[in-house]
Amino acid sequence: MNGRDIFLGLRYVDEDLIEEAEFGRFSSAAQAFEKNQKPKKRRKLSRTLLIAAIIACLLALAGCGTVIYLTLAGEPWDSMPHVEGADVSREDIQITVVAVSPTELLYQCDLAGFGTEEKSVLYLYDGPCTIERKTESGWEELPRKIEDAQWIAEKRLTDGHYQDWIRWEPYYGRLDAGAYRVTTRILEGQDPFTLEFEITEDMRTDKMELAEELVNREFWHVRETYGKPEYGSLDNVPEEAKKDFTRPQEENNDSFEYWKCGDDYLHLSYNGDQIMHGMMFKNGVKYRLEREWDSVKAPIAGWMPWPDMDLNRLTAWAFAVADARADRTVTRRDDGTIEKIVLRKTEKASYDVDRTFTITEEFLDTPREEIARLLEEQNTNVWLAFDWEADQKQYPALDVPFQNTSPHPIAAVADALALAEKECTAEYNMVVVYRDETAGIWKIEYQINYGHLGYQFVYLNDDGMTVRISSAGPKFG
Amino acid sequence: MDDNQIIKLFFARNEDAIRHTDETYGRRLFVLADNIVRNDQDAEESVSDTYMKAWETIPPQQPLHFFAYLAKICRNFALGKLDWKNAAKRKAEVVSLTQEMEQCVPDTTREARLEGEELGRILTDFLRSLTPENRLVFMRRYWYADTVAQIAARYGISESAVMTRLSRTRAKLCSYLEKEGIRV
């Protein structure tokens, strides 16, 4: 299936949808929002969403730099009318800084007249931010620790007054004392907002001490478990919406496991016993673990290398754990090392229902040698299957000269990668290796912005000679 | 003249049915076809072919959604006239559309082969899961082949707002298809 198939497949959608699009207007949620513009009692709603922050950091840590829409399962908003940020007038939005630390900033957003009776939902945008420091010559952006991270945590707001955190630590680290400003989007469909703030010398916290303790460990084995959110009384919740509070978390990763040994590490996420995703840094190469979707009994399809790696992604996890704005219980062993951290956060869900998240971090006593062996045993000489004949039909060959014109037999994935790299002209950020066993052809797929902007394909035969180069996607028009 | 009256003319084999159809929906159908083929003559032919097809099929068909019935026929004719190989040279919007749609294809279903009607069912279910506004924007873009500027003007929102909605909806479709891909 390709993009054209989907485009053509639209011919079969129901006719009422076709007529709705021809004659319909922005009349339901958007207009309802406009009609609801009236003064209301202001009530502060803390929406720190601990889990969103931590998962977002985990995703950044996991190198998932592609755009990720993070929706928390079981959120009780699905049956409510939605309003888009684009529907909100800019002058109705007021954003102020409430608190600042070297790693994050708490802001308050007031939306005039939004969603009375808390029955409307607004999408919030929690994505990348830009931090600039004030200098004598003006504002200068700080160097980023992660260049390609771009994720979106999709939150939903049921009241017009809320507080949330902008966390820049994964991208910029902890800020030194000075004057800064942060620019981030906050509301989809709106231009970014810029907030100025100041960092002072006395902003160090015990959470940072804990983070540094985690970061500085030479090896570790951690199991992280997410408990199902617990809800308080549903007495005041309409029957129709109650199902949203009790929906099972079937699609979610519910636990994670980390192994670190020196510079190398392995990270897997699970849903029950099922491995869902993974990433690894081994011998200087970053790998992503692909789940075999069409065969749930064989979850691991292959390790696919990424070209770059920033170990700060790993340390981001430690800071996420330590910086969590939650009740935190740290249990230590007799030798002072951490045995367990239990994080618990209670906040208000919609309809004023209490919702409690619990996350448990268990620091296992796995010997360093065992962790090293586990990492060593991960087989990276694997690939996905593809159809050489179908690819030739689907992707036209580029009329370019080849670099690999003399035999260099390919014995392993690493050989194919090294040869294909000579041909690649794309500014990629991910590589996937395929092979057609029957045809004896390797396909190295270079993804531009994780494929969102396009692909370049380099095809090699078993002798290591380039036989075709193709491209696809918007980047190549 | 409303839809029921026009359909009655079709059933009566009264050729005024064509004229009234053209008066009521001709312009809309032309815009739809022209968005796809980017050629006035081909667009006009698509609309004419649509009227002939309607004449041939009503009766026995008695469309519940008359405009959608015509629009589907017209879209198919227009797509049939489209020279896909040369579409890029003619700057046809459909080229951009298929490229954008490419972003909706999860790797896991890239190899899947779906019957059109099955894919249509999946897409219908997906569209019904969207907010009304996002559904309108998505359909205008990918069913009617409107440009982003046309959509922004139609709904009185900024082009960036349109692109934001489309981008998010495409990502949702990708993940929706990925889930569906498990069982197709």
C-alpha cells in the first residue's frame, strides 16, 4: 500500500462524509466555543501531567526523534467536544511565568472565556522549545544537546486556566545563572510564545542531586513499571463519559527495562510480557528495535542502525526520574545504593475526578558482567525483507553515477552499510537495512526526518556493487 | 430545484434532469475535477461524463446523497483522465496529495494489499473518529483536492492552522492504519 492507494481508496468513503465536506462549516465545536464566551469563575488547575513528562523524556531518550503524538490511554476526554488552538483568539491568551528552575519552567496559561462548564476540550502542544541567553549583544540560542528531537505530547485541557511545565533539560541541560527566554508553541495553530526568566545560583534542588547520582553510575539494570491510573469517585461523572475512565490500557507500553554498561546500553519497552520497542547503543552505533507487527509471537524483527547517538538521551531518563514532580520514596540498600524509587502523583482529571499515577523504578542487583554479556549477545546482523522486483516498479531509478563499481563481497550488514554510505546523498537521520534473499539484493533505506520528508534507497548486490539508487517522498518532489 | 425533484426528473427520463443538475452542482463538480486534472478541458469532460453516467444509472439507482453520488463519479472520471506520469509537470495538486498521503502509510502496512472497498471502510471509520473540523479539513484536502489556501479561505482560518490540522490528522491516520494493518 502506498500514498496513492490511500488517496484512491478515499473514493469509497461514505457519501454523507463527502457531502459534509462540501456543505459543512466549522459549526459544531468551534462555534460552540464562540457562543460560550462569557465570564466564569477562575479556578487554577494544575496540569503537570507527570507521566507525559516522563514518557516524553523516555521517548527522547529512546531516540524517537520523529514526531510523536502522545496520547495517554484512559484519559476521560474522548467523549467531550473538542476545540482547536487555532480557534482561540490570540488576545484571549495570557501566559505568565509562575516558577523557574535550571531545568524547567512552570507557566500559567489563561484562556479568556474558554469552555464553560468544563465540557469542552482544548488540545495543548508540548513540544520542542528554544532557549536563548541574554548577552551584551542580544539574545543568543544555547547549543542543543539533541538536534533532531522533535516530539509532541498531546494533552487536553478542560478548563481555561491551567499550569504546565516547559522542560528543556533533555535538549539544553541545566542552565547556569543568567537571564534567558524560552520560545515554544504551547497551543497548536498558534504562533509560538516567548517567556523571559532568570536563573539564580540558589536554584539547586535535592532532586538534581539524585539525578546526578543516577547519571554517574557506571552500570545499572533498572525495571520501570507504570501502574494503571487510579481514579477517585465517579459519582459526578455522566454515564456516557464513565467508560473513558475505565478503558483498559491494552495499547500502552506498561513497563521499561534499562541496562547500562559503560557507554553502551539497551532499553526495551513492554506491554505485559510482549516486547514493543527498543533501542540500543553498542560499539558506537545506535540501533532501533523493530517489532514484527504481523507476528506478535516473534517480536524482534531486527536491529536497525541510526547514524548518530547522543548519550544525553540516556541521562535524560535519570533526570526525568529525579525531577519528577511527585511524592517520591527512595529506598536504599545498606551500601547506600538505590534499590527502588516509587513515584506517586495525584491530580485532577476532568469532572474534578482525582487521578493517581504510580511509577516504580527498581534498581536491580544485576552484576556488571551479566549486563555486558546481554549487550554483547544482541545480534545486529539482521535485516528486514523486501521485494526487489516490486521496488523496481515502485521507485524509479535515479540517473546518477555509482561509487561501488568493483566487487567488495558483503558478508554482513555492516559491510552493506559501509558501501551504501558512499552512495548516499541524503541528509538522513535513520537507516534501515533490507534484503531480498531470492534476488540476492541488499536495500539500504535512508530516512529523511524519519521518513516524513522522504527516503533514499541504495541497492547493492552480494558482490557489493551498487545496482540502483532511488528516492521517494515529498523531499524529492 | 432540490435533489429529490431532480432525481424524479431522472426517473421520468426527462433530459431537464441534466440541465438542473448542472445548474445546481455543475460549478462544484467542475472545481472538484479541475483540482485533480488541472486542465479546463479535461475537467469539463469529467463533468459531462458524470452527467452521462448519472443518466445511465438513475434509475435504477436512487441516491440518498445526490451530490456525493455525482461527486464520486466525477472524482473517478477526473482521476481516470489524470496522466499520473506527467502530473508533476502539470503541477497537479494530486501529486502533492499522494506524497502527503505517503506519510500516512506505516511501514508495517506498506506491503499490505487492500481491496479498495476495504480500505474505504477503514478510512470511513477513521474519519468518523476525528473531530468535525479536522474531518472537514482532511476531506477538503484529500477528497476534493483543495489547496491549503483554498481550505483556509473556506473556513476562515490561517494556512498554518490548516497545515497543523492536516499534519496531525495524517499522523493519526498513520497510526490508525498501523493498528488496522495487524488484522488485514
